[in-house]
Amino acid sequence: MVVAAGFAVAAPASAEQTGDRVLREGRITIGISNAAPWAFKAADGSVSGVHPDLIRAVLRPLGIKQFDFVVLDFPALIPSLLAKRVDVVASGMGITPARCRQVIFGDPDLASVDAVLVKKGNPLKIHSYEDVVKNPAIRMSGNRGSANTDNALAAGIPQGQMQLFQDLDSGVSALVAGRVDALTLSASTVDRLLGQPMLGDRLERATPFKGRVLKNGREAATYGAMVFRPDDTQLRDAYNASFEKLRAGGTIKGILAKYGFTEAPADLTAKELCSPDYYR
């Protein structure tokens, strides 16, 4: 079931923990941003995407039968979670130190490197964020609040050279219209967009492309996870326990593969990714 973002969806505040209420009612309210392949609303009103599919698979064994999805702008997801308009966020949000200061994350589930969408033929020969830094004439862009945008800025692209968009459609439209020269997104999002004939004929993925390089030599990747309020450790822990059982049985891998994702390393923790040291 999809709930309009403007409606009140949170229960009145009480002493009952979110996890207790969710398990008692068998119902949970989930915030998503309408962006494939992370989470998206289909023409028939159903909700699909890697994280909606994951959270349904993980929580059903706990007795959760009703999943109410609330479609929000991506930057509004965490504020809505903290305001108790939703119980959890399941929309491809990457674990970053800045976000960890506001919320807590479930175990990292997927890994996705950055990719850059450009005009057909890649006329400005963009093959790294360094190429953008070296050429101030390149008009770079990204979605506001995304980990991909954060990586581009951290790689040294000046704020004034980076145009931010509120949603995916706005950024793609600007690129097609020639108002920007490149759009940074996750690799899976780029590949999905290029599967659309109207876009695949006009745009392409910049290849090869090297994203932000960390001091340890690794290329920065987005590690997605479910997002919970800081005081909802009970719900987060119940989620993690069920998630690990499904991961051991191969269910998680199968869901990720359906949307073109690979699993996050099993030994990589949210705590490790919350530390600024990881990204240096």
C-alpha cells in the first residue's frame, strides 16, 4: 500500500517502542524516494525496487504482513523518519558518517560504485572526477543529498561547478537539454536509465570511469542499508537478525542480483562505515 506524503502516518507518541508496536500490529510504515532501481512506485500503484523487496523479505518472517510505503523527496527521508512520520527508510540510502550522526543503520546490504551519465559520445571526455576538477568549464551535477554527489564534492569538484537537483528526473532532463554536461549517479541507476530507448539513444555511461579514490587506494562505493531512528535499536536488531539468516541462505544475494547489485562484504559493518576514518 502507498500512502501520500502529505498524510499523517505516524501513531501518536507513547512509551511503547517502535519495534514492539510494529510486531504487535504486524504493520510498518516505510519511507521511500521514487527512484529506480532503489525504490519506485509502478503505474499500477505497487512499490518495487531493491530495498522494498529486501525489507519485505526480511520482515515477513517476523510476522509483518502490511507494508505501507510513503513516497518522499530523497532529502526529506531522514527528517520524516526523525519526525516519526515513517518507521524506517528503505530507499538505497548509503551509510555515511554525516548520516550516522542523525540515524542508525541496519547491516550494509549492497555495494554500488559511482557512474557518470553524459551525452552520447562523451564529448568532454569525462573519465574521472579529476577530469572535472581539471576543466572548470564542465558543468557537473548530482542529486541533492546523494552519496554520489558527496563523493564528487569530496573528490575536489568545487561547489560552484556542481549543480544539485531535487530528484532524478530533474537531473536527467537537464542533461538531455544541455543545461549540464554530466550527472553522477550509482552505476545501477545509470544502467537502468540507459535501458530506456529515448535515453539510450541520446546518453551514455562514461567508460571507463574512476570515482573518488580513498587514501587506502580503494574506490569509494555506496553501501546501502535500511535506516532507523537512533532510539529504535530494538527494531534495527530484529531486522539485522532476520537479515543475516536470509543472507546465509542466499535470499539476499538473489534479490540484489535481480536489480543488478552485488552484496556488501559480509565482514563490513555499519559501525565501520560510520567512522570518518574509513573514507580517508
